[in-house]
Amino acid sequence: MKKQLNVLDILCQHLKRLPKALNLRIPNKRKGSGETMKKILIVIGIIVAAIILVIAINSVRQGMVINRNRALVNRFVHEFWNKGKAKVADELISADFIDHSRLEKGGSDRDALKKGMLNLREAFANFKLTIDEIVFTEDKIAVRMTASGIHRGKYMGIAPTGKKVKFNNIAIMRIAGGQFVEHWASVDRLGLLEQLRGH
């Protein structure tokens, strides 16, 4: 957004100089009004063309950012969570990463997220995250997902039940420099526990 504003600021500065450069004056009713109107129309045309150009450039740039961020999310979900490739986190997640949801007790950094993922996959065989919906902004992504798996390991004090479970998960991630730098998540743990306990 800052880059877009800078472009518009520069554009406005140049446009302010146009009337003086084209020697524009308020039309005189007696003479010269036709020539002045031509110059005014030229200025208007230049302004409209410049605005369209800025919008087009910004749209292309935003499209590129969204596509790059979409690829980042897909790798995070499919390679990190679904395939359990912990090393992928070093590519996708910043070393200064902060996990505000603290999926793993006692830690909120990248290593804690890795540990949380591995523990979850150990507790639930065939663990899988399915992306249901994604909403993008320039530097943030909101993802609504469904998690599924088979309870084969101890989870939150509950011994393995062999039950197939599904639970909802909503995550918001901030991106900078092509990596995730912050993460917030809301997991339906109550719904998961109800499934495991048979309620």
C-alpha cells in the first residue's frame, strides 16, 4: 500500500505542474477560450490516462503478490502439515516467526510450531488439512480449513481411541519477505474432544 501511495503522490506532483507548463488561464469570454479549452481537455486526458495506468500497474502487482502468497499457503498446508516435512518450515517461515496461538505449550517460535505439527501427526494418523476458503490482503492471509485424522496416539491426556475425527481450524498469517512472520489460529478443540470422548 505504501508503494501505491508513493506513486500517486509523485503523479499528483507532476500533474500540478501541467497547467503552468501548458500556460493555462481561466477562459476569457471574449477571446482565446477555444484554445484554452483544448488545453484543459488535454490535461484531463493526461490525468485520466495516468490514473488508469496507476490502477493497472497496481492491479498487476497485487495479482502477483496474491499468487505468490497462495503458493506459499499451499506449500505450508500440503508439505508442512499434510506430509509432515518439518524442514520445509525453514523455507516458508521466518526465523523471527511468532505464533500467537501457541499451538505447542511453552513456545511460540518456528521450532515450537514444528514440534506442535509433529506431535499432532503422531496423535492422529493420516492427519490432513483441507483448505475450505482463503481470503487475501496484501500482507495477510485468512484460511478456513478442516482437519481430519485417526486417533492413534495420546492427545491431551486421552488414550488412543481409533476414532476418525474432523475439526475446524481458522488461521490468519502475516507475510513479509516471502515468509510467514506471524500466525494466529482458532482450533475447535472442544468439538475434537467431544468426538474423542464420545459425547
